[in-house]
Amino acid sequence: MSALNEIARTLVSNRRGILAADESIGTMSSRLEKVGVAATEENRRVYRELIVTTPRLSESISGIILADETFRQKVSNGRTFPEFLADLGILTGIKVDTGAKPLAGAPNETITEGLDGLRERVKDYVRLGATFAKWRAVIKIGDNLPSDRAVRANVHALARYAGLCQEGGLVPIVEPEVLMDGAHSLAQCQKVTTAVLESLFDELDLMQVQLDGIVLKPNMVVAGTDSSEQPSVTDVARATVDALRETVPASVPGIAFLSGGQSPEVATKHLGAMQDLSPLPWELTYSFGRALVGPALETWRGDNANWDAAQKALSERAIANAAAR
Ligand code: 13P
């Protein structure tokens, strides 16, 4: 077994999943402000400390994805975040993309940037304790969207990112997110998700990415948030698994879903319903951000009197998702 395959399998097995705590400085700042916490570097650090010091987190969380700022900060005991997580038996991931920027010639669509200098950054992150990485591509459904050029440009960048990570010894989490925004149907989301994944695996093949050394992080196939026809949990599970069965080779060890704005409870239900569709060739698990940490942030609100209750809220979501597996 290769080192990359071993890391990828560790991330997705034993009923554990990944926690995405890698919000950019801008996104984290606005989420803190929404709950009345000043958006300072120290408050972003304290909030991430609340997450990683949650008791027994390693029983349900295999890896935590950090943003560069947190990756270089320290927990109160003096350990860096990657060192602290390693002590707990949790792998450290690093978000290496630099964000989704407007794509030339494609109004309302984006291309995720961050390839320049990535080889050197990967080396640095490995030296400082990262074992895996994340890159998020964003695909929008709408009138005549997504365009072929947005899909092609984004899967091309994902494949080049994945190749550079593997060359440097990091397992790439490959995240093509088809957004929930809009009034589209479940069937439309399934069609677009299937097409994006098909194009992604063509590009990964072209770039000679080792498929047993990646983790795929897709959206679940759902109807748009503004759609009047909301499918049942079983319909979502079936549509998602159908899209994956059609496109994802069995050599991929695991698929870890993003939550994408679904409520924490609904995301967990969808994940649970998919397990009932086994046998499946890959592990299916979570790599949730909001669906894991949302309730904890709402509970904490920057008040240390709420610290334990906030950790309990995170713990409950983590345990519920592990149980859904
Ligand atoms: P959500 O689960 O909140 O969608 O975040 C996951 C993630 O990492 C997005 O890049």
C-alpha cells in the first residue's frame, strides 16, 4: 500500500469523517460577526481552539482541514494546531486554493485559483505537519449554466492541484461543489453533478493522478434551495449514489461529502440513507463544515460561559454523523 493510499484510507475509514474548519479569513470573520464576536485574529484562533479541544473528537473525526492562518497559530498549551491534532491522532489538512475568482468570458461563473507557487507551498506545509490538502471548485446551476468552459477550467485546475499535492506527498481532497443556490430540480442537479464528475475523472486520468491516493469531496445531489419540489431523503440518497456509481472509479478509497448549506440534521439523514444502498465500492463519509460546527458557533457566541455547551453541540453532531455511517 502506498503512503498516499494509507492516508486516504485513514481519512475515510473506521466510521470517522473529516471536519472542515478552513474558512478563509473573510468567511470566518463574517461568521463570527454574525454571532456577535469581533472578527480579530485572536478570536478566530480561540474559536478554532474550541473546536480542536472538544473532548473525544478523534473518535468520530479522522482529519481537520485548516486555513493557512490557523495552521500557523498555536493552541493555549503552546503546540501548533498541526502538532496538537497529531497528539490526538487526528490528521491535519490544509486548504491550498486561494479562492474562486471571476472566470473571463463566463459571466457569473468562477475559476478557483492558487496553482502558482503551489509546489513550494506544499513542501512547506508537509514540513509543518500537513498530510492532506483541499481545493474547492465552485459550479453554479442556472439558465445555460454551468458553461462548458467553467467546468473544463475548474476540473483542469483540480487535476493539476491533485498532481502537485501527490508529487509532494499530500493526499488531495478533490472538491467540485455544485451549489444548491437556485430553483433547479433534483434531476437537474443530478445531471450537472454527473457531467462534472465525468469531466473531472477524465482530467485526473490525463494528469496521471493516482486515484487510490485521493478523497473525493462532492456535493450531495439535492434540489435547489428555491425549488418548490423538495425531494425525500431517500430520493436524495438514490440520486447521489446513482451519480457517483456512474462516474467514480472503484479505486477511489472514499467519498467525503460537503454539507453545502443543508441543515445539520438533514445532511446527517442523507448520509445515513446512502449507507442503506450498499454494497458500494467506496467508503461514504462526511467532510462537513457548517453541518458540524454551525450549532457550536451559535451556542458559543464568544462567551466562555458557553464553552462547554458549544463543545457538546459539536460533539453531538460528530457522533450523529459517525453513527449515520
Ligand atoms: P460545508 O460543509 O459548510 O459546505 O463546508 C465544507 C467545505 O469544506 C466547503 O469547502
